[in-house]
Amino acid sequence: MPKVQTPRCLVCNETSVVELEDDEYKALGKDMLIQHALPNRDADFRELIMTGSHPKCWNKMFSDEE
């Protein structure tokens, strides 16, 4: 299984390493939307790969609390 390092999260400044299936890894190398390349992965996982944003950090960025 290929491992991919994500970009740095804008909130916590950490990177992550995620494992992909071989076909997912190949699909990411093609010029297609991520939801088409990884249709069986949830939106949180796809966001992590695209922007490095962890689910808890994403919620922190876009929460209504101040």
C-alpha cells in the first residue's frame, strides 16, 4: 500500500501520512476530481489529502464559536 504525506494543516501545522490502495494512488495521479479518484473515501479523508486539514482542525476553523 502506498503511503502519502499530506500538506501541513493550517491550524495545527502538522502533517499526516495516509495509506492508499494501489488503484487510489494511481487515480490521484490522473487529472480528475478527488471525489472521482477516491469515491469510496469520506469527505474528511479527501480533505486531509488535499489540504492537510484534520477533521477536528476543520471544525475549529469553521465553528460558530468565538
